[in-house]
Amino acid sequence: MADEVKTAAEAGTPADPARARALRAMGEAVAASLPARAVEEILLERGGHELVLRVARGALLDTMVLLRADPRFAFEQVMDICGVDWPERAERFDVVYNLLSLSLNQRIRVVVRTDGAAPVPSLAALWPCATWYEREAWDMYGIVFEGQTDLRRLLTDYGFEGHPLRKDFPLTGYVEVRYDEERKQVVYEPVTLTQDFRNFDFLSPWEAMTTLPGDEKVHMNRIEGPAP
């Protein structure tokens, strides 16, 4: 039953034209309230159900203050901050902010770009909970947040090297962790894959069964002919 309950966006149903126009009008109102070129692009995604603003990195704080404080928008909550890695781009990382307005029942997504070296302004002063998300983005992608005073790793272990959600990070990682019974401690060692050259059979159980019980009777009937 749960699989049958889908939003219009998940089902691929185009948004109502009036709804799409309202979202675009909100995006244009945000852009008009900010300095020129602060909003680089206004997009309607997922069939026109979701408003996305691509914002210049230097204008991020002004944009977020406007979205939170202006009663026309009233985005009181930041629901998520995450990264996306596009290694083929010069500015390879997207930093994605998902905001929610409970009072107006609306959502918006704000996206900025960075190359990993240029810092992105921290939102911890506006939303203290942003510290958690920014630490995660730093840990997973290496995105630096200017003004974040607690930029520590969050999900990886102490002394971890690299950022595991970057597309150029090896799937196996660099080290493996195990408990050494003789040394009575956790040890870190280079990754060793003992099954590098193992052959795997990816056939499903049904495809792998070429002969089923009872098939021999059919074959015998074909050779000898049916019983009189």
C-alpha cells in the first residue's frame, strides 16, 4: 500500500500551470530583492513542482537572510544541506540547501558552486543546526565553510584521509580496520582484497537451473515416443 502512495512529483505528473507560475513568480521576486546577478538561474524541476535557485557563492548569506526574514517567503527552517560532486567541472561541487516554510507551506532549493578550495559562507549563525550538515559536507566532500568554527569530521573515523563521497575516491578506500587479538587493540592496515580474482556467477537461481525435476521424462518420451 505504501508503494502506491506517491506525490505528484514522484509520479511524474506535471504541475498545475497556476502552481508553476506561482513558483516562478516567487523565484523572480527573490531575484528582484537581491543585488544584480546574485541569482544566476531560476529553475522549475520535477515537472514544475519544485523551485530551484542557483545563487552566486558570494551572495549566499544575503539570499538566506532574505528567504528567512522576508514575510513573503518565511523559510524558517533549513531541512538539509548536502554536496554533489561533478568532477568534470572546474567548480566541481554543488552545495544544496533545502528550505521549508511551515507558515506558508512551501519549499525552495538553493544551490551554490565551489571548487573545494574556495570556501562557502557558513549558515550556522542563521540556523545553528547547519553546523551538523556543514560538518557532514566537509567530511564527505571536503567542502570548506567560512565562519564555521566546528569544522570537524562527523561520519568517518579519527585520522581518516580523504573524502569518501568524492567521485575520485576509490570504492575500496585506502585502509581497513580490524581488532588485533595479540595486540589487544584496533589496528589500521592497507586494504587487502583477498578475492581479487574470484569468479562470480551472476545468473539468477532460475537461469542457472538448466534442468528441472521431471524434465528427464519429457526427453525420454521424445526419444522413445509416447507409451501406447
